[in-house]
Amino acid sequence: MLKNYFKIAWRNIFRYKANSLFNLLGLALGIVCTLFLTLYIKEELNYDKSFPKHDRIYRMVYTEWSKSAPPLAEGLKNYFPEIERTTRFAQAGTNVARTNDNNQMEIEGFYTDSSTVHMFDLNSIIGNAFQALKEPSTIVLTKSVAKKLFGKKNPLGEQLIFQDEEAFRVKAVIDDLPENTHLKFDFLVSMPTFMSLVEKTYPGWTQSKGWMFGWTYVQLNHKESIKRIKRDLTQFYVNYLKGEASDEQIAEFAQSARVQALTDIHLKSNLAQELSPNGSMTYIYIFIAIEALVLLMACVNFINLFTTQALKRLKEVGVRKIVGASRKQLILQFLLEAFLLTFISTLLAVVLYWLILPFYNQLTGKSNTLSDIMQHGNLSIILAILFTITLISGLFPSLFASSFLPVKALKSIKTPNTTAVYVRKSLVVFQFIIAGLLITSTLLIYQQMQYFRNKELGFDKDQVIVAKLYGDFKKTLESNSSLLQTEFLANPNILSVARTANIIGDPLSVEFIAPTKNPENKDFGTLKVVRVDDNFLNALNITLKEGRNFSKAFGDSSAFILNEQAVAKLELENPVNQSLTNHTIERQGNIVGVIKDFNFESLHHQIEPLVLEYAPQKTGTMLIKIRGGNVESTLAFLQKKVRQIAPNTLFSYTFLDEKVNSLYKKENTMTSIVLAFTLLGIIISCLGLLGLIGYTAEIRTKEIGIRKIIGASIQNLVTLLSVDVLLMVIIGNVIAWPLTWYFIHQWLENFAYKSPISWWTFAISLLITFIIAFTTVIWHCLKTAFANPIHALRNE
């Protein structure tokens, strides 16, 4: 019997070729969308879960800060016996590393304690990483970076020179970490190296409890130990900070301290000075919603088309019932057909996955392969999708078709007067609700991203090259600061050259700055600081509001320029020529100017107080403003000039506008994904409409023939066949609009600057869905309208 069911199912697939094709393609697109989004969401949700001890590792953070002080790790270990080990990370930044064979490349990494190796189970494939991170001036490389720098040569014991200044000995090579971890590095340098460097420059800072130098992690001896840590953490901080500040300040600070689970960092943390760029749980919810909506659209499509196919087979159902078939057997027959269609669609979806995978990886920045989908967990997801769709999509048509009485079923192929008609129309409206929701959301998200790209930021980001300063090149500029102007500005395509310690979007140093004359000893808190030279404002075209720019002509050796927010925070009425003291580094100087506020961070944040400090000797980045139109020749000139000044220097550069755009990487990725899957949803809707209009035209063939005989025009017939669909488009959009407004309004709350939600966006969405629906149905309408009415009247 089962064999017979499959045979009949297979015959029916080929008998109703158009319906089957639309069903297969629509469902395959829905499944491939589900596969991609499921794998993406799964990878995001599994961030940092590849570490065996991930459920016992926590990071120490505060209400707004992710960083903490150097002595905190030891203090926690001594106070809480539940803490098995602690470790710290300090930013080593991006460095140009050079081997003795003069092989150079840029690599990023951290200073860290040796306990990192055991806490995160780093696997040493050459040498001993644990021992290496105990020693000064030692470095541990990842496998991929070691291969790029040293090739097939054993790197153990080899020297690696950073910035042509610091030399490190390679003592170990570890396996590359998985992509889905917030710990992204090419190398690790021992923490004793960092502490030694700090003590040379700022004696005593390594024991400072107020210097937020890096990130502190703790590993608990048991998962349940976290309850005691959370309970006693405030009291620990009160004891730990005793004597460092007033009791009220300590109590306030202690209340802000908390522990953060390792697995919460990527998606649930958006603190200042994060170790690496994080994702967002909000976007995971958005992707889950898109996945569910597109899959629902595909299922609705399947139900409508499968029900349409079942309606064509009512006579078959009637005959089967007359010869003794039970309702249970009929339901099983239709469910098997639904399963067979879903199974073929799943196979087709896997083929589409393989074809689309390169574009998906480019879109999301992932590096998935076809083998990823064959993993045990992912195969389970595919099977779950297969059976869920079969059950959801096949059950209603099966129950519907098997419910008719034989006499009624044998009467006509026309749609019986049942609730199925209303259900099918409701499902089409539901499809247009989803389509309207996706299209309007895509338009509004795109509008917000365009707002980011076009908003005036208060500085000129276009045609600005950002290049690293290091080694002999940096030393030459420090000894001869006018060299940049005399050598580089000789090229007419170079308009300005400046130096800075940080570029737009970088995490900035936060320091205690106050007016030198502060008789009430008022605490003004911290301000963000950028150290620059006297050409910084010109290179970025930042507007000076009061006073003057930094200038060697005025003998500026220690001077400050404040933005408007900093002036307000420091409560300065006439700021120019007033004295400021940077208490963090005990440096005093005069305010020489005030600049207009500009967005030195992403548009997720409001403009904060900012201090520009004149300190060319502490800069490490060069900003080069160039003319447009001759970019390649200008870059060639710069590379040649840098090699002349310092022959071994690697000219590493990027463009400032690219850096600014990278601040919205999460949003750009989300926009691309939403757009791609909105297009998939639209295609699925079109496939469903093609099948439905085909069936509608078929059952109204005689009606159309009679109308043509009595004088109906082509326009009248097209209107007759399309008016119901267009009405459903309007209903779907009207329902989708308030839902879209609510969800987009919630998303825009993540940004300090947002574009308004305009009414015309909804009008455009309605127009797009109108065009899509009308274009989809017009072919069937014209085909039916142009048919010979005599043939229509002959058919029974």
C-alpha cells in the first residue's frame, strides 16, 4: 500500500507540472533561507562556547566599562576561594612585525598572563605557551600567522621585531582560535613584558587601582560558585578600594561592578572599550523573525498551491471513497505527496545553498563551507525542517480534500463553497503582510544607513589616507617634524599631512582633566583625550570656533584645544588662555582654542567632551589629505617617498571613510541580509501568485468566454482577474504598516542619531507590492483574456 501511495504521489507531481514546479521552487527558496539564517544565528549564539570551561569563565566589568585595573585579578583571587584562576589582557594593538629575513606583515594581539593558556585551553603545537607567557620579551603566535611570517621554517627561537623597535623571541605556536570568539588575536606577548614597559614610563601605575588598563577574567572552580561571587562582590570592592577615595565614592563604584558571563560578551555587551567589536542580540531577534517570516511565507505558498492541486483532484477523491478508501488512507496519501515534494525541495535547497554560499560568505564575512551543513547538528536541523514543513504544509490540504462527500466531489472541479476559499484568501493576505513588512523594513533600514553615510560629521572624511608610523620612519619624523611638510607637500595632489595618536572611531584614552585653578577642588570626572600635532585640524577640516590652532610659532609645547562639550563640562566661561591640568599624567598647559563639536565616535553615541592635546611625539598615525582623481599615482608617490626616508618601512594604509563605514559593520551586514532575504520572500510570493492565478483563470474559463462574447474588453477581463489580488495587497500592507513602524522604532532606539520614519516610505512599499503582484498576475490574465471563447465554451 505504501509503495502504491508513493507511485501515485510521483505521478501526480508530473501530472500537475506547473503547480509542482512552483511548489518545489518556492519551498526550496524558503528552506535555503532557513538554512543560511539558522547557521548564522547558531554561530552567533555559540560565540565562545568552544572553550571547554566557558560556563565557568566570567569577565569583571562595570555599568559602562569593560576594562579594569591591574591589581584586580590578584585581589579577587585572594578574596574568593571559589575563583580557581584569573587572567588579564592588555591591548598590544596593531603592529608591523618583521622577521630577520625581512618578511613583514601587520598583526594584532594582546599582552596576557600565562594562566590564559589553561583558562581558555590554548593548544600549543610548537613549544610551551604557558611557560612562554611567564617570561619577559617572549611572544606566542597563532599557527596561521607563524606560517605567513616564517613559512615552513620552525619559528621556535626566531626573533620578531615590532615597529623596528621592540624585539621578541618566539617561544610557542598555538592553534588558531575558532572564528566565533570575541578573543581575536594573531599573537600574545607575556604580561611581565607589559608591566616592565609601563613601569619604565609611568612608575607605580601597575599597582594603581584606578587605571583601567585592560580586561580581567576569572575562572570559577564550580558553576554554582557564581552565586556567592555575585552576592559578595559589592563588599569585596568596598574592602579592595578602602583608602583610595571617599566612602561615598567607593560605595557608588562598588555598586556599578558586576560579573559578565563569557558567553554573554559577544551579543549582550555594549560597554566602553570592548576587547573586540561585538554583535547584537537585537539583530539575532531580527534574523530569527526574518527566518520565521520567510519560512512561513514558503509554507503558506505550499498550502495554497497544494490545496489548489487537491481541488483539481476532487473527482479522484470521490472515486476513491466510492471504491472503499477511508479518510485515514486519503490523509496519508496527501501527506506522503507533501513529504515527497518537501524532500525534493530540501535536496534542491542544499544545491542552492552550495551555489549561493560564496555570495553569502562575502555578504556576512563568514567562511562557511558545504561540509558545515553536513555536521551532525546541522543535519538534525535539516531533518527537523523537513518534517515540520511536511506536517504544517500537508496537514490542512489533506484534511480539507479528504473531508468531501463523494457525490459533492464528483459534481464539479470548481472550488466547493467551503471555508477553504476564505482560508486561501487569508493566507494570501498573510503573505502580503510579510512581504509588506519585509519591504518597508528594508526601505527604512536602508534610509537609516544612508543617513549615516550622508550626515555631516563635523569633519571631512573623504580622500584622507590613514597610514601607520613606526620604526625608522617614525624616528625620522620625530627628529625632523618639518620633513612631512617639505617632502610630502611637494606633490600637488597632497593637500595636508598631520599626525595623531587615534583616528575616528578608535577607543580613546579617558583621563582626569580639570582647570588648574579649581579652588573648590571640584571633581569634573574624566574626559576623552586625543594627542595630535599642529596640522590635525587642517587635515580633517575641523572648524575652529574660538582662539587658534596649535602652532610652533607660539612655542606650544604643552597646550590643549577643547570641543564645545568639554568647555561645558569643565564650566569654563572664557576658556581660551585658561590653564588646564591633566591629572592622569600630571601635565599642565593652556587652552589655545575651542573647536565645534564633531562626531569622533560612531553615530550610536552622542558627542561627548573631547580634549585635543598637543603631543606630536606621542602620535603613531599619519593623516594625508589628497585630491580626488589621482589616487593611484598619489599612493605610488607616498610609497616611494616612505621607502626613501626609511627603506625597510612597510607602508600600511587605509582610507578614513572606510574606517568610518566599518563602525557600522553590524548594521551594514544586517541591511544586506535583510535585503537578500526580502528579495527571496518576494520571489516566493510571486511563485505562489502564479500558481493561484493560473487556477483562478482555469475555473473561470467559461465565464471569461461568455463575457468576451457579449463584448467585454481585454482591460475589463484583466481587471476582473486582478482586482481580488490587488485588494489583498492593500489589506496586507495596511496590516503590515503599524507592525513595521513599531519594530523599526525599537531598532532606531539603538542610535543617538536617527532618520525620521517618513510616510512616503510606506507609500513606496505599497507601490512596490502593487507592481510585484500586478506584474505576476498580468501574464495569466492576458493569456486567458486573449484565448478563443469558443474553446472555453466547449470544455466541460
